[in-house]
Amino acid sequence: MNGNILIDTNIALYLLEGDKKIAGILNRKRIFASFIRRFIMTTGCVVSTHSNQ
């Protein structure tokens, strides 16, 4: 079964550790790996350093 598949980096780590089940699923496929270059977390709250006293 040929085809293209997009994998997450976590799946690639399992493959590199020798997981036979993952290797069987990915066998004879064209694999693309996703990755996160930068992660920005926003909480929606603003912290002010100015005091209104």
C-alpha cells in the first residue's frame, strides 16, 4: 500500500526507537514530518507593572 502520510515528531521518535508496528504502518510510504518551530502561549490576561494607588 503506497501513499503519502504526514506524521508528527512524536511518531518519528517511536520509529527511531525501533517500534515495529509503526515501521509496518509507514513501510513503502512517502513520509512528511510536521514540527513546531516556535510556540507562543497567550493567556489573555495582562499583567501591569504600574500601580494606581
